[in-house]
Amino acid sequence: MRQFTVLLLALAAPLALAAGGGGSDGPPSTYLELSPAFVVNIGDADEAGSYAKAEVTLRFHDAKAREKAEAHTPWLRHEVVMLMSGRSVDELRSAEGQETLRSDIRRAVSKRLVSELPELEQASGQDQADSEENNGSSGDEASPSGPVREVLLPDFIVQSR
């Protein structure tokens, strides 16, 4: 009976490790959720009282860039508020307008981070070069430059009055 127990433990240990039960934290995430959700007044005078609520998550090219960016979360939140508040209700309701907002946030946040942490530009440039070499990519929007790879809006609501 004892041999059976030892055999069972020997067979189950690799499964437990593969399922994450090995105690190793693994690589840190490349996602940074800018919590809490943003609630921003939008539109011009004739759209007074309109607002947008959005959850924003940044995806970085690597975990080190994410870790460095986390220290600048208040600054990143400011950038997002400024970009959202300058949009019209119609713009934020359209899929194209939301895609433009995502792209604008990615560019603005990457630019701010590189201005504060110049080493992020070098790191993301190397990641992009590696990606292009492996994928045969020409460096278009599929592999954007800067430390932020993409912006996700997992929850997005526009309310107009």
C-alpha cells in the first residue's frame, strides 16, 4: 500500500506543478489595469451632462516596462482623462471613434513614458525588431512602437443627456 501511495504522489506531482501548484509565481503580467474606472465629462456645450465611463488596461511589450510604468500610474491616468474629455458623444459611440481613442491613448502614454524613462524606448525598439525578424512584419500598426503594445477597453459606456 505504501508503494502505491509513493507512486501516486510521484505521478501527481508533475500535474500539480503544471497547474500552477509549484509555488512559483511565474513571469509577471504585461497588463496594467488603470483602476478605478474612468468617468469623464465629454462633448461640447450642447452636450452638457454627457459622460463616458471606461475601464482601461494597458498591455506592454514586456513585464519590465510594465513594472516601471506602474510607478507613473497617476500621470498615465491624467493622459487618458485628457484624451477622453476632448471627444464628442458621437465619436465615442462609434466603433471607429473608440478604436481611434485606443490608438491615441497608446501613442500618448508611450510618448509620456519614454520621455520619463528613455530606456523604455530602447527596450521596445529591440522587442519590435525581434518581432519583425520572426514574423516578417514591416513594422506597421500590427506591431506598434513604444512600450505600450495596445490599449484595451474591457468596459466602455457613453451616456448623453
